[in-house]
Amino acid sequence: MASILDGLNTAKLSLSAQQFAMTVAQRNTVNVNNPNYTRQDVFFTDLTVPANWTTLGVPGVELSAARNAYLDKSISYELPSLGENLVKYNALREIDAILQATSGGGIGTSIDNFFNSFTELSSDPTDLALRWQTLSTAQTMVEDFHRIYGEIQRVQNSAEQHIKSGVEDVNKLTARIADLNGRIEAAHTSGQLETEYALRDERQQYVEEMQGKIGLLYFETESGSITVTTSNGDAVVLGNRSFDFVVDNTASGNPPFSDIYLRGNNVTNSITSGEIGGFLQMRDVLIPEYLQTLDDMATDIITNVNAVHALGVDLNNAAGGDFFVDLASLPTGPVARVISVKITDPNEIAAAVAGMGIGDNGNAKALAAIGADKIFGSGTQTISEVYAALVYKVGSDQRTAEQTGTNQQSLINQLLSQRNAESGVSLNEEAVNLIKFQQAYQASSRIVSVLNILSAEILNFVGV
């Protein structure tokens, strides 16, 4: 038969359990606005069975975290695409502004002005002012080529720097994840649930930060740690060990830019998402395409203008030579970056057709016609169409990145809402729980009071 002392002990155990439950409810309430916190729930079991006690010695209490591993993984695997498209959109928006803002309308305007200047010169080929105007528009076009190519290269170089800093950030995150793996395993083994749940919340935060920067694969082991690998299966985190990515350009196949190595293996091509993947695509794929188009435009302008200019004669009745410095004589480097006007004396502009007299305008018209001829872009487009296609390509890539990023953000927001509904904290629910646990605590206190009174009555009776 249970004694009064047994009843007092049971009441004491109940007080401890309800006090622990109130602590959990208060912890949930404090973290209501913490997006990285997973709500903890208390369940009561048999108070008298020591096996049901927590490692803190709290009787009859089970603690669980309302974590949904599926939603956690779904969110983390959607983040790389978001990070990739956000950085691509921002870089492409900058390139689009570069292409369209220079000289008040983009390099297309300066190219049009250059060829139109020959049309104006044809109206009076001996007019020195018109000849100076032609040289001026040529120089403006050349400077725009230099400026635009250089500014797009600056975006490319910026991508390289972002890749390096991003790799440093990833290495720090993977080191933290590895450290937390070890601590979670220890807490899991010893049954320290409160510690384990807090560490898991922290690790999930780092995992999602990592995924936003670089798309990796991961899975959880039975011990509670996670293993992180690249898409090719190269290990990044194993238990409490992490392996750093290394940025190196000494053996890069894309000089002067760097490749990314992991444990001696070149993993650059396997990194296709996350912020780093986005910067790699900008640096190695998209920007080289844009720069090559500018290079081809400059090359075609030099080749075609020089060829026609050489057929005419200048005001000195001398045969026209190269208008631009020919390709073989240009300094080493991208043509768009080094294109240069060779003629410095306006009298040397060959506006006349040979044999027709210096007042003839036939060659000026032929030079003007180059701008409208479909002799660019492998002989299928005018120079204006080539440039318009470049601007359209950049704009199209920008819109694709923006739309994809917007769609990803919407999807992630939906997943976050689902996770918050399942794992987040509700102030109303916690307020009810707190009242419930307080009342249960007060009820246990009254039992203690009643048993205390009964004990006193029995002692008085025995004493009599």
C-alpha cells in the first residue's frame, strides 16, 4: 500500500516535470521570431520509471523537436538555384547598363555615328571640318570599344574575386558543420536531447547558408552527423572532419582565372549552382561570349573599312592606306581592347574613287555603305544587327535569371511557410501550454500541502 511518503515523492516528481515543461514552453516563446529554431514539445510518461527520466534527472518527461527532415532538405536543395540566379541577374543587369549607357546610347550609337560621318562627308568631300568630324567619330567609337570591353572584363574579374571569397566562406561553413557533427554525435550518444536539438538547429542554419553559396549533396547518418559531398561524390564533410576547397590558378585551364580543387581533384566543372556556380557561369561562359562578340565586331570593322579605304584616294591624290591600324600591327590582346585609328591627318581620308579626282565622293559613299551591308556576323547581318543581337542576348539572359530567381524565391517561401507551420512556434499555443503546466504545477503543490497536513494529523494522533 502506498504511504504518505510515497505520495510526497510522487508529487515532488510531478513538480519537477511540470517545471521542466514550463521551461520548454518559455524557451519556445523566446524563439518565436527565430527562423532557425525548431519548436520543442514535451510529453509526459510514467513518473515512477527512472528509464523515462531525462538526462537532467527530470522524471516522466519526453522531449521531441518538431523537425521535418524532408522540408529541411527540400529547402536546402532549392537554395543553390536561387543563389545562382541572383548573382547572375545582378551581374547581367550591370553588363546591360554598360552596353546601353556608353556615349548616351551604347556603342551601337557610336558605330552608327562613325559610318554616318562618311555619308555627311560625301556631301562635300573636301570640307576639312567634315573630315575632322569623321576622325572624331572614329576615335569615339574606338574609345567606346575600349571602355565597354574593359568594363565587362571588370565584371568578369569581380566574379573571380567573388568566387575566391565565396570558397573561403564555404570552407568556414563546412568546418562549423563538421564541428557540430562531432558535438551532435556526443549529445545523441549520451541522450542529451536539449543540447542535441539546439546543435541541430545551428547546423541546419549553416547547411542552408552553405547551399546558397555552393550546391552540394548531403545525407544524415545513424549517429546524427551529416556527410557532405560534391555532385561527383567527392567528400567535403565526413563526421567531424571537413576538407577545404582550394582556389588555384597555377594549373588553370582558363588563365588568368582560377580553378577550384578539393583534395587534389579539380571540381570546377561540378560546381554549377549556388552563388559560386553563378559566378563561375558568368566568368567562364556568358561573359566570354559577350566579349567575343565585341571582339568580332571590332575585327570586322577594321577589316572591312581598311579594305574599302585602301581603294580610294585622299586630298593629296595619294592612294588610301589603312584607316585603322591593321590586325597584324595591333598590340597583343583582344582586338576590341586595342583597336586604334591609324589616320591622324584628316587630309588622308580617302573619300574619292581613284582616277575620279580629289573632289569625288564615291569612296566616302562606299565606306558609309559598309554600315548597312550584311557583311558582319559571318556575312548574314549588318553591324547594327550584330550589336542589337548582343544587347538582346544579354537582356534575355538577364530576364531568364530574374524569372528563375523569382520562381525559386516563391517556391522557397512556400516551403518555409510549410516548415514554419509545422516546426515554428505559435504564441497562442505556447501561452495555453504555459497556463496548463502552471496549473498542473499548482495542483501538485496542493497535493504536497494536503499530504503535509495529513502527516501532521497522523503525528498528532500518534502523539496523543
